[in-house]
Amino acid sequence: MWGRRQTEGAALPITRRYILTITCPDRVGIVAAVTGFIAGLGGWVLEAAQHGDLSTGRFFLRIEIIADSLPIELAELGRRFAPLAADFDMRWRLTDTGVAKAVVIAVSREDHCLADLLYRWRSGDLPCTIPLVVSNHPDLRDLVEWHGVSFLHVPMDDPQAAFARIEEAFVAAGGDVLVLARFMQIVPADFCQRHHGRIINIHHSFLPSFAGARPYHQAFERGVKLIGATCHYATAELDAGPIIEQDARRIDHSDTVEDLVRVGRDVERTVLARGLRWHLEDRVLLNGARTVVFA
């Protein structure tokens, strides 16, 4: 995103921002306290969004600050903000858009979501790095390595050992988020718990309908008129994690299972790309089993 600010009559390009996200118990004075803190440092707020959840009593806030408007760097900003955060019992995070997040992708044999993410990354549409793609099959090695990305084949003969190797590779690659781009394996519960909020899955149905295996076939058997895809965080419960993004397409009685798969792949690609982008931009805040998405 580009913005402009005036400094002594000169318009300056804005590229680097600090993003502050906050979750805390809702009460009077949160926004005033946070924006007052930023203003007290001379900070320029480029974008702000907030949400109060009446059902849970939780408050959510996302603020973008022009980095060059502040006299201090990110670490010092966080140090100074910590006492205020403690006063409001905040869970908070500060990130720098000048530091790209690392995305590790896990995939099986279907390549449509993987190919789309690699294209968006190479074209600059996704603000991230992709240091590694891991797969339980060797089929997509050439596609991945053509993009200059490392490929790791991890057979699933021993699932426990395989997931231990995948986790080791994820950590070694400096992964900020693991994307399951049609990775047709069930991630162990303890793996999901250790990386809570950092594993994104694309499921080829409009959850909670048709969870589990062969959702297009399930949808066909039920004669549905809409099919969809769901981007969500992976949790210990299969296909039941907090939902980030969904979309749907209309079908009718003349469509075969193959038609549903073909149409569904297009939805999967766009839904996963949108959900991942919002995660990379720190626009998704967890709210228990749900999410707040400042899209």
C-alpha cells in the first residue's frame, strides 16, 4: 500500500509501517490511550480499525503507523508500549512491514493452490518469502524448484517421524506460517497446539458443511446448489479451526462431480490467497473459535 504525508511542504512516499494489533477486555479509554501514546511519540497513524465483541466482552484493534514518523525503532516502541499494555491486560503484537514473513507450504499431489501461491509470490502480490515447500510426494519438485524454492520430500510411511521432520524443517526455515495447500494429511494435535494461529488450511467445502474427506462427492450426493471453499486455521479438531475467509459458487442439477471439482478449484485458489494475504498483513485476530478480520 502507498500513502503520502506532508513534511514541510514536501510529499513523501510511505512504504514501511509498524502494525500494532491488540486484543483485550473491552473497557472505556482503550483507543484514546493507544492513539495518545502514538501521538505522544509523534507517530502518524495511516490506518486504524477496531471491533468490540458484545458476546465475549473482548476488544480488538489494529493500527498502522508510518515507521519514519517515529523517532525510535520497533524494539524500543514495544518496550515503551508494554506498561500501557499491562494496564489494559492486552495481548498485543508489533510487526514491521519492512520484514517479510516466511511462508512454508505443505502440499500433496494437487498443484492448483501451490502454483497460484508461487505465482502470486513471484509477481509481488503476496508480501512474503517462500523458503520451502514440503510434500509427502515427489511429484511437484520440478514446479517448486523452477521457482527457485527449496523442495523437501517427506514420505508418510511413519507419520509421527514424518511430522517431526516437517516441524523441524519449518522451524529451520524460519517459518512464520505453515500453509496447507491441499496437503492431504491430518496434522497431529500437538503440532497444531504448538503452532496455534500459525497453520493455515484450505478446505474444499463451505465449512462446517462437508468436513473431512471427499467433500465434493459429499456435496454432489446431497444435491447442493452452492459449493465453496474455506480458509481456516488448523486446530486439533479436523476442519473446525477459526475461519479466515470463505467463498461459494452456484451449481445446478446438470453438474457432475468433475464439474464441482473444476469449479471448486478456482474458489480454493482465491480463498486461500485472500486468507493468507490478510494473515501476512496482520489483519486476522483470533477470537476464541472465531476470527476478527480487518480486511
